[in-house]
Amino acid sequence: MDTLAYAKLRTQLEELAHFSSTLALLQWDQEIYMPAKGGEPRAKLISYLSVVAHEKLLALNSGKLLTKLVQEAKKTPNTPEAIVIRDVWRSYTRERKLPTAFVQELAELTSRAQTIWAEARAKSDFSLFLPSLKRLVELKRQEATYVGYKNSPYDALLDTYEPGLTSAQIDPLFSELRDFLKPFLRKLKAAKQQPPAATRLKGKFPLREQEAFNEQLLRKVGFDFEAGRIDQSTHPFTTNFHPYDVRITTRYSETDALYALGSTIHEMGHALYEQGLPVEHFGTPLAEAVSLGIHESQSRFWENMIGKGRPFWKYFYPKLQKQFPKPYARVPFETFYRILNRVEPAFIRTEADEVTYNLHIIIRYELERGLIEGTLKAKDLPQLWKAKMKDYLGVTVKNDREGVLQDVHWSIGAIGYFPTYTLGNLYAAQFSETAKKQLPKLEAQLEKGNFTPLREWLRTHIHAHGKTFTSEALVKEITGEPLQASYFIKHLKEKYGELYEL
Ligand code: MG
């Protein structure tokens, strides 16, 4: 390896990372603190910095630096340097295909469309958002053409979020899942043994006390407050500027403490991943997450596999009862557990339970893929949305706000993103199966509030590798098998079979 050339690349990568961190900070601020009138100038600022970052990425190959390094990397393909070079080359070649004017228009449009979407959603009026969405779909189809693809233009977009994965690989997984979930959901709804209504857990939960409880939980599981913070936003998210500065958000309901806790635990899973990335490799792919699907596997692992399980709550429930004696002191543990895991088909994805959640995703996947492949039109989305919600979940969507306008993703140009949520659930279930085998005392440890062995297991097996493996290779490396839907299906059958006495 030409060490001088590699050192030069590393310096440039670190500069690029400064741009990504700055953009992430501006976007975080936009969600948390920015006043309403700041939207327009912020869109220009973000667009300007995106263009500079785009140009800097293209400049990586000036003097054929990257081209030469790619050749060198072929001699020692398994070294960390070679992994970095290959991944940077991948990003570079993708970016090189996008004209600067295109990048600028997309950045401006998405920043503006987000504000328009928020207004359309508040007014529950899809027609306000339609012109922006139409233009977005045109641009994303254009992007797919620039980037290139083998079978479906959708694959070119999916590749941004889940590198290497194609819709042809997703289809059998999602079909198996959908064909299991639809009848399984009907069985649960028809079961005699139904968990009590969630109203038993409603009460009055002052904001400050909730914040304190959420922070206490984060601290106990292992979120590093010296390297992160938690704030409030309408839609919870995690962002990071460095493994030493990871931001999460949650949202509170003053009548339901579990509303915030679910989101907090989810975002904590993302944050532990970011805080667990190897800091010495900052700026390179070795300190980046594998993919959004693997990222989501970490949030889902904590939120569902752990945070909706008995061992976790055997430790935290007494603390919750102490903090909020009304209503929890009167609710026995088993009742609490059963309500926590109540399956209830509803409109809103982000509030969906483990069973119905993936049907929400499959609907979005089918629709956005149709938009990009040109088999359906943006103007028909509200009707198609309603029909699929009725068919898959048995619910009647009353308006656009609860329907097609509920998610921010399309407004920010994130088409090809939704499938990573379900992939995350599948990865999480498969990882969980292996973790349980390799940590035979896990249940007892969780019950005692000892989260270190599990957190460290995730860190050493997943976080510490950065992008050393592709998602496909990582799953095989950890579990010995390629990704499959069967582990998640098995998890649902066992857990809900017991709960609903099927
Ligand atoms: Mg997430």
C-alpha cells in the first residue's frame, strides 16, 4: 500500500466527514430549535453545503488518487485500508454520475417539500403536497437513470440505504412475511383471550418526571450522556456528528408514559450503535454503520426483542411503579406485560405493534416501488393507500393525515428507505436467536438490570466492525446463515401464541 497516498485520502475523508457532521447538525437544529421563518434560508444553506460536499467527494480522485489506490487495494483485498478504499470508490462512482445541478435541485426541493408536506399533513390535504411529490418522483427516477440498474430503477435507490440489496431479494422475504401476517392477525383478533384495553395504563404523567425516567433508563442500559443527549421532536430520530456526539429525540404524551418510552428505547438502540463505532477510524467507512437495515436492527432489537419482553420489565417495572404509582401500582406485572404487547391494527405506522408494523411497511414498499417503476401515479396514492390498509390490516382510513401523509420520508426524497425498517426487524430476530445461544444467562442478567453482557455482545459483533462487512456478509458472519423471515415469524408465533392462547 502506498502509505503516503492513503494518508492523503484519509485527510480528505476527514474533511468530508466535517461536512456530513455539519449538515447533520443543521438538520438536527431544523427539527429541534429553528424558528418557522428560518426554513427558507436553511434550505439554501443546506443546499449550498450539499453541493460543496458533493464537489469535495468528486475531488477525491483528483490526480487519479482513488483510481491508483483501488489498484493497490486489489493486492491486499482484506486489509482495513482496502475495505475503506473499496467503499469510498463505491460512493465516489455513484456521486460522479449525478450532475451538480441535479444534486442542487434535489437538495432544495426536498428541504422545501418537507415544509409543504408538514402543512399538507396539518391540513390533511394531499393535494397541497402532490405537485412537490410528483417532481420528487421525477427526480428520483432521473437519479436511478443516472446511477444505473439491472432490473428495476427502484434498486438504484434502495442501494443508497441498503447497499447491494435488490428488490428481487426483498420480494420473497416480504411475500413470506405478508402471507404469514395477514391470517395471523385475523387469528389474534378472533382469539378469546384478549389483553386488557390500554386505557388501564393511562394516567397523568408530568413531563419533567417522564424526562427523568427516560434518562434514568438510558443511563442504566448504557447510553453515554457524556457523548450524547436526548431532546424532544414530533418524530423521534437519532443523528450523529461523531461517536462522541450522538443525539436522540423522543416525544411525550402527558397521559401515557409508554408512548415516550417505546421511542426512547428504539432511538437508544440506534445511539448505542453510533456510540459503539470505532472512534479511531472516524471519517472512514470503518466508523460508519453497515446499512440502514442493520441500523434499524439495533433499534428494533432493543425496542422489541428486549424492551417488550418480560426480563427487561421485571427489572424496570418496579421502578416505573415507584415513579408513577398512579396508575401502575394497581396494575400487576402480567397485566402490564399483556397490555404492553397488545396487538391493535391502526392507522399510524410509528405507533404500530410488532405484529402489524411490517404490514405498514410492505404497503409503503409496494406503493413507492410502483411510483418509481412508473406502474402507478402519485395522484392515485390516497385511494391505493386506503385500499391496501383495508386489505392488509382491516382498517378504514378516514383522511390523508392518518393515511398517505403520515410519514415524512417521501417529502425528503427518501424513497427506497421504508424496506429497511422491516429488514431491521428480520435482522433483529435472527441476531436475537444467536445472542440467546451465545449468552446463556441473558434472561437472568436482564432481570437484574445487568445490560452490559448484551450491550457488549452487540458492540463486538456488530458496532465495532463499522462497514467491514456488507449487511449480507455480516448476517452470515454472526448467525451462520443468510437473512431469512423465519426467525421473526417464529418469534411472533411463540410470543403471541402464548399471549393470546392460540
Ligand atoms: Mg429507527
